[in-house]
Amino acid sequence: MRRRYLTLISISVSLFLSACSSGQSAPDNNPPEQPKTSTVEVLNNPLPPRLEALSANWETNWEKHTIPYDEFVSGGPPRDGIPSIENPEFISLREAKDWLSPEEPVMVVNINGDARAYPLQILIWHEIVNDVVGDKPVLISFCPLCNSAIVFDREVNGETYEFGTSGLLVNSDLVMYDRTTETLWQQLTGEAIVGDIVGNQLTMLPSSLVSFENFMSSFPDGIVMSRETGHDRKYGQNPYQGYDSRSSTLFSKEEDHGQLPAMERVVAVSLDNEDKAYPYSVLLDHPVIHDQIAGENVVIFFKKGTASALDSKVIADGKDVGASGVFYPTVDGEKLTFKQDGNDIVDNETGSTWDIFGKATSGPLEGSQLEPIVHGNHFWFSWVAFKPSTDVYQ
């Protein structure tokens, strides 16, 4: 079967030539196993004329794909034009405070007691970090166009993959590729969508998109990814100035995004094939929400104090958009209920105080940890494009 190669679509948008082709920290336990493969329809359609051969360097099997090729567009830079980070360096909190402001957003991962923060002021220029946290190979990913900050296990069916940026987008979302099979993977879903191993699924891991201050307070021994990346970028500056104040998207075909404005941030949760979104506009007024998803009790925490990475020219000056955490509300088999008490979140049963990571910081349950639920902090348009049956919390 003759192999065909994909050409990038020429789109002249200078804002995105510099970048772009969310979150909650896990306690020391492994999340429930997610399926590695899914039953998918593999399309064998020929490439349309506009998607002609670009480079013989691509080894992707373009004849196997699960998404129609008319869904793909170029984000501007070519493959690896936005360079991923391999073998990142880390520094102490004290060192990071020299250039990282308390309100700046960071992605947080905590595996086997290894707590790390990945500043968005760096990720916005690289989008992918291949790392090992707590002896687990992980993929740290951030798509600025979707505000999707997601962490994956890099191991699939016993093989560990390294990932890079493909230069392509679907529904404005980053399309990644692995450097072993050159299969293309959708960032927001973690699904392999083009190539020999289509249908495989990356396992999402619990993570957080919170402020640096949140991380410092909860993980005083944590470490922070260094600006020493081997690349010369304007770390701390936002190449997408004003992006999250737009009323419309740039690379999404849909004009009607249903129940919410396209650029509304939502806490996005999927449990047992049931999808639910909690708008930030609702969480601002109701920072603790108890709900059920697929018959499971869940609680959503929300706290102000985290800057947007996609607002001001300088990320530290970004508007306050807040941060979230999603958990199963039980400790040792006992269900808890929570409320906002001033600036704190407390449980009604014992009066213990809880942080945005779901850990009791004072009171009778001090040291207890709620089990985190994988969730995102995406723009609504990007989430609903992939999850059109999403129920929106009102």
C-alpha cells in the first residue's frame, strides 16, 4: 500500500508563528486504569488534493486515520517548529521565586511523593515536556488555543513513547506525534488518530492548573521546571495577548458552540463515558459544588488567585481566572460535605480545612487526602467539539 504524506496548510496568522501548533495534583496513589485502546472506525479515504506530500521525512502511515482529513489545519509552525522539552531541569522554590510570581499559573504533578510544577510561562512556548515523575514516564502537554493542560502516562501497551508537536490542529487543539511510530495523537482526548497504532489511548493522570503560590504552600519541598531549556524564548511573556478575551475562535469550524460562550473556561470531567462541564462563571459564585457523574459522588473546589496565561503581554499581569480541583468526597469510606468559609474550604463533619489539591491542612482530618479525579480547565469550544453530549452544570 503506497504511503502518502501530508502537507501543511498555509495560514498567515503571525500571532501563532511563535507558539501553539488544562488539572489537580495526585496523592501518592495510581489513578484508576483507563483503557489503552478503543473500538474505532478506521478510515481509508485518500488524501484530498490540498493534503499532498510535504516531506519524505514523515514516516506516518497516512492511510490509517480515524478523523476526516478535512478536520486538520496547520497552526503555522511545521513539525517540531514548536520544540518539545526533553530531560527538563528543575530548581528549588527559592530559586524559582526570582522569576516566577505567586499568582502565575503552573501545571502540578505529584506522583509517589515527587511533586513538580511546570510554569505556563515556559509551556506556552513548548507545549510538550517529556519527563519522568516518581519513576513514571509522563507527557506534560499544554495547548494555548484550548487552554488544555493535560498530563499523560507515556507508556502504552508496554512501550514508552517520546512526543513532539506535529504542527497540525484539529478543532484548534494540538495534534502531537510520537517519535517511534510517528503516529499522530489528539491532545485533548489522548487518542491516536493517524498512523499504524490508531485507536490506542494515552492514560490521563491527575494534575492541577493552579497558582505558583498554591504549589509553594502545599508542596514546600516541591521543585519547579527551570527556564534553562536549551532554547531562547521570551519566557514570562504571552504571545497570545488578549486571546482569552476574544468572542470567537481562530481555528474552529463551529460558529454555534451551544450552551456557553466559546471562550468560557469550564472544569471538564468524564466518568464512565458521561461528560460534564462546570463553567467558571458558575464556580465564581459557587466555589464548592457537590454533584453526581455517572452515579459517582464528586466535589468541585474552586479558588481565586491564579492568573490567566492568555490575557496580558506579561503573564504575571494576567487577570485572575482562578483554579479548580475535582475529587471523590470520601475519607476512609466516610462521605464528607464541604462549604466555603471565608477564603477557606472546610468540611461540615469535622471542620477541617482543605486546600485546592484536596488535602486537609488543619483540623481533625489534617493530612488526609481526597482522591483526585482527572479533569480539565479548557475553553468550552474545544471541549464540546470533542464531547458534544456534555451536560453543563447550571
